[in-house]
Amino acid sequence: MKLFLDTAHLPDIEEMVAWGVVDGVTTNPTLLSREEGDPRELLVRICETVNGPVSAEVVATDAEGMISEGRELASLHPHIVVKIPMTIEGLKATRVLSREGIRVNMTLIFTATQAWLAAKAGARYLSPFLGRLDDISTPSMEMLAGLLDILDHGDYEAEVLVASVRHPVHVLEAGRLGAHVVTVPPKVLRQLVRHPLTDIGVEKFLQDWKKVEARMQQGA
Ligand code: G3P
């Protein structure tokens, strides 16, 4: 399963790319709104930092506007993937852009059938939102399982890019179900790395090694 970072905060991206585990980045208008400066310039800097796909979302709501914005976003950098919401106008724009060779990530997907239609329209990535379903007591993993099942029975190029990830169990379950990509906020990635028993184990090893060093000092 590929791991993307769900953020536009360049310091976090730079830090976590150095961990050797990041395959791409997803952004959206909300994430970009939290950063300073020109969003287009920031997107280019993110593309230059990550050796992988970087999703950048259109804000137009009509197909013509999405197509125009999508072409402009795609021209920023070869790593750019154009993010388009799963609407009727979004399907129209996805069909046009994908036929021009522009990669599209259809986002704000909440049902298996929305994902199926997005794949049929030519989307390269499909972004089902887990957290926002769980927030309204709708089991996100049941949706994801059905989504993957439908796609498995067809010959679609699209990869399932699980989004709206709120905690490590979302990542674990998405991986077990066979999602192709999971995009996680930096906070969740830090949670994925850390375990108290690892910290306790490191501390114990260091303490015991001090006994070795003391013994070597005595023998010196
Ligand atoms: O990539 C989509 C993600 O940023 C949305 O997350 O937590 O706002 O549902 P959230």
C-alpha cells in the first residue's frame, strides 16, 4: 500500500520525506488555506520535495471551469494530479481531462457506486472519505470493502486512495482490505511510528549497555 501525506505544510512534508516512507501528497482547499503565500508556488515546492503524485484541487463547480483550472494546475509540475469532486460536473471534467492525459483524483467520495462511476469516467485515483462517514455513524470500512469489491470485478485503471483518515486503525483496516493508497495527516503518521514498548525497549538497551561500558572502563 502506498503512503501519501495529507497536508500542504511544507516543513512536515520535508521532515517526513526524509523518513523514506512517503510516496506522494494530497492537498485540498482547506489544507492550502492553512498555509501562507501563493498556493501555486507552494504546490510547486511540494512537487519538488516529493518524488511522487501531488494532488491539487479545483474550486470551480462547473465542468468548463474545472477543465480550465485542471489544465492550469497540471501545467504547474509533472507531479500534479488534479483533484475533482465527485459530482455530475466533476464526471464531465474528469472524462475530458483524463482523455488529455491529465491524471485526475476524484474526491469527496462516500459510496462504492460513486467510486465506480468515477473509475468509469477515467479517474486515476478515487478518494473515499472514511472519517467523515464514521462521524455520522456510517461504517466506513463496510463502504470501502464494497468499493474495492466492485472495482475488483472490473478492468479499471483507477487506484483507491483512502482519505479522511483520522487514526492508525483506519490505515490498518484500509491496508487489510487492499486499498492501493492511504493518505494520512502528519499527526497520524507520527502515531503510526510510535509505540511505548519501543521507547521502553530502547531505554532498557541503553541502560544495560552502560553496564558494559562501566565494565570495560574497569578493565582498562
Ligand atoms: O484528503 C481529504 C482530507 O483532507 C479530509 O480529511 O479529516 O477533513 O475529513 P477530513
